[in-house]
Amino acid sequence: MARALKRLSILLADDHELVRHGIRGILRARRGWRVIGEASNGQEAVEKTNKLKPDVAILDVSMPNIDGLQATRQIRAASPNTKVVILTMHESDQMVHRVLEAGALAYVLKSDLAANLVNAVQDVSAGKLFLTPKVSNIVLQGFLKNGNQVAAAEQKRAKPTPREVQIIRLLVDGNPIR
């Protein structure tokens, strides 16, 4: 028996018309998927999402009026069933954290767009998180770097200096602090 075709409505938001055109071309190749709206800035993306209620909103992070992070927060608050895919050129673990914290389920680098957009849309439409392999590596490297810094700080904090030990002994012996 043939599997049922998943119909998806999609909103695109990027301030560059050429990027929207390219994304539209990638998505148009998928049967059952249709782009129901486009926006050239964050505010327009929020307004069109509220009106059209797409299954998936694909947003650039860097847009005029309001950025993709704020647009994501507003979209998720007003249309909780709309899943958000974030597109960006920013390769930092801090930005990934901010995007996911805002409520997006996918983080796709524009440099990886053609290879990963379809998988990102499929995963988020099913309620799954999607990070490209490159983004996963960025997150892992940030975790390891920050984890090592935290561990070093905890280790340093856990061992008192010789002077601190001397002061603690003086206090235990009843000497006043001067």
C-alpha cells in the first residue's frame, strides 16, 4: 500500500529575493509541498504567519524590522503549530543556542542550504529537531570548549589556595578577621 502524501504549507522569509527564489525552487520539487506566502522582513513574516497559519516557516536570522529570533518567538506564541526553520550564515554555538531557545526546531547554514533544507523541513514538520552535520559539530565544539572552561573553574574553585587555608585555620582557631 502506498504511503500517504504529506501535504505541507510553507512560508518563506528572507530579505533577499534571490534567496527566496532559490528556496522556492528547492521546495517546489517536493510533491504536496507548497509555498503559501513570502516575506522580506521579520514583521511581515509574523503578520503573514498569523494570517496564513503555515505548517512550517523558514526564516532568515538577519532581517530588517525584527530579526529572525524575535520573529520566531512571536510566531511560536501566536501560532504554536507552525514549526520554524532558521536559515543563517552565523556559525557559532551561541547563535544556535539562541535560535533553539527562541523556539525554532532547525538551524540550517545558508552554505548547506541545498543539501539540507528538504530534510530540515521534513524533520520539523514531524516535530523533530534538525541540525546539519556542520552545525552539530559547531555545537559539540562549543560544548567541549565551555565544558572544559567550567571544569577548570570548578577545579580551581574547589581547591583553596595556601593563603586561604591559612586564613581558614586562623578563623577556626578563633582569631578575628582584620
